[in-house]
Amino acid sequence: MELTKSLVEFFQSSISPLVLISGVGLILLSLTNRLARTIDRSRGLVAEIEKGNLTEIEKKKKKL
């Protein structure tokens, strides 16, 4: 009984940090991907505006 209790404590102490590190890594990956999409979209809008391809109404809609 004592052996199983010590094994359970050992596994809990060794697996918990791995789960936390993995979770934080996934959150950071998700946030960087969202930021990258936002930056890509804003760069595309700036390029369209500089080319003059957008009318004033389209520019106002895209700003929202």
C-alpha cells in the first residue's frame, strides 16, 4: 500500500509540470497565430488602400 501511494505521488509530481508547460505552450501558439492573422489582414488592407482600389464606403466598412 505504501509503495503504490509513493508511486502515485511520484507520477503526480512528474506529470503535473509537463501538463502545465504543454498547456501554456498551446495557449501561446494560439495567441501568436491570432496575432499573425490580424497583422496579415491589416497589411492587406493597407496595401489595398495605398493602391486606391477601395472606395470611401469600403474603406469605412473595413475600418470597422
